[in-house]
Amino acid sequence: MTTYMLILTIIAVAIVLFGLGYTLAVTKTQKKLKGELDTAIPGRVQEGIYQRNPVFITYLAFALLVLLLIVFTAIYW
């Protein structure tokens, strides 16, 4: 495995682990609020609903990795 692929693999695994940890933290919070159906959205969540969403972070990381792969292929092919 080349150094380039190793770095990309490490970055991808880090993003997946971050998304998993964040998702688990959110599910624990949801379990606490199970009895309350309509609760207020915390201010921290309202401030960055797109920036802190692990799904969007994963899509952005995937797009960047594809772009890097295209650039790498264009330069060295």
C-alpha cells in the first residue's frame, strides 16, 4: 500500500469514527428525551445544522477524496 493510499485510508477511517461517535452521542440524548415529544431545539444545534451534521461531513469528505483521486490520476497517468 502506498503512502498516499495509507493517508487516505487513515483520513476516511477517522471521518467514519467521528461520525459514528457523534451519532451515538445524539442517540443517547434522544433516549433521554423519549418521553417529551415536542422539545425546543438547542441553540447550538440551530447555529450549525449543516456544518455539524455527520452525513454532510461524510459527503464533503467523499467529494474531496474523489477530487483528489481525479487530480492525482490526471497528474501521474
